[in-house]
Amino acid sequence: MTPNSPYWRKSSYSANGGDCVELAANLVPTHGLVPVRDSKNPSGPVLTVPAAAFSSFVAGVKAGEFRSA
């Protein structure tokens, strides 16, 4: 793994139900980006989000701003 390669991690809150995402926070310091992918399809598409936007999303989730379906 190079410094520019994503180091994929799955949330410790993820169960084995298959509805998991992985993210690579190691690219935040050098690129300011958070890549996100479906853990069931690791060779599939990757959504790359600016770190500030991802932080805002996480803060909103923690604050209960999103309702579950």
C-alpha cells in the first residue's frame, strides 16, 4: 500500500447483515478526501467526498438530523 492508496475500514457498528460501507480516512491529510465504497462490492464504484462535507454529514447523523426509512 502506498501513501496514496486507500486503507479501507468498515465501521465497528457494522453487523454482518450486508448493509455496510467502507471508507478510507487515511487520504484526508494528504488529499482532503474521504473515499466511500460498498463493502459487498470492493471492486465497484467509489464515491469520493470532500472531508469537510463528510464531517458535516457525520455531525448531522450524530445530531439525529436524518430519519431512518
